[in-house]
Amino acid sequence: MSAIEFRVAAGSPADGARVGDLPLGEGAWVSMVVREGRLLPPNADTVLHPGDEVLVLVDPEEEPALEPVFSRIFAT
């Protein structure tokens, strides 16, 4: 399992999307959203905005599928 942080880019598939509608695959899930310096524990109805920082927990084999959804910041 890896934790990857992404920043939602304007115009990306994640921009304006509900967390529950993101095409993440079964081996990935959003565990935290940081918006304007505040931690937001997400649920399926959380709508993402440009600039949101999103922490995704992911199985390594699912990681490449996330690139088209978010702009990568770093991986741990």
C-alpha cells in the first residue's frame, strides 16, 4: 500500500467531481482532503475543487491509473 498526495488541477477529471464518482479503481481510495489548510475527512459526496490536496491510499499496481485523474505532488 502506498500513500500518494495529489493536487486537484483545474480542468482535470477530479475538478468538481464527487469523491464517490472518481475513477480510482478498487485498490485506491481518498483518505483525506486538505482545502485552504483545513483537513476534511471525505465521504462519497465530498466535491473536489481546484487546489485541493488529496491523499490517496493505493495498491502499487493501481497507481498508474491515478495519473490521468490528478496532478501528482509526491509519493511516499
